Amino acid sequence: MTQSSDLGPEDRKIITLARSARARNGVPEGAAVRDETGRTYVAGTVALDSLKLSALQTAVAMAVASGATSLEAAAVVSDADAASDEDRAAVRDLGGAGTPVLLAGPDGELKAAVTAG
């Protein structure tokens, strides 16, 4: 497994952004994705009566809505032990099966690094 210290600065940045979105908005998860041009999209969990999206699904949707055509990486900060199949599918739809999905705990420490595939 990849350690937090083994991550490059851009991957550490999206974990930090995801962590700050979670804390700032008081939501269960925060997420960030980086598109093919290096732009980042940051989001928290959406929990409305009529719409429920994980933080990572929301970040992917924001990237798509902003014109992104691919993803370089995704990060989610959560208490969960693994990235959900739905989250990995959303990343895979835009970034492809090989796109890294980084899962960190609320403390920002990396718990898992998997691919969207």
C-alpha cells in the first residue's frame, strides 16, 4: 500500500482539499478530483430530500459540468474503510479504469490507494 509520505505534492494537495471540504461543511465526506489540465474540483456530501450524492460523486459531477474530459486522480476523506463501488464507478466513467482513487481518514492519513477499475 502507498504511504502518505510516498504521495506526490499534487496528490497530497487533493487530500488536503478534500479534508478541508469535509471539515468546513460538517459533512461525512469530503472529496477532490484533478482533471486533465490540473484543475481541481472540491465537494462535500450532498444529502437533500430529493438528491443524495457522495462527496466523490459530487466532485466528479462538478468536473463534468465544468467541461473536464478526463481525470488524473481522485481523493476522498471519510471514516469508511474503502471507496464505494459507486464512487469508483463515477471516477472510472470520466477518468478510466486506471485513475487512482485515494482514500484518507479524517486526519488526512492515507488508508488506501486503489484504481477506479
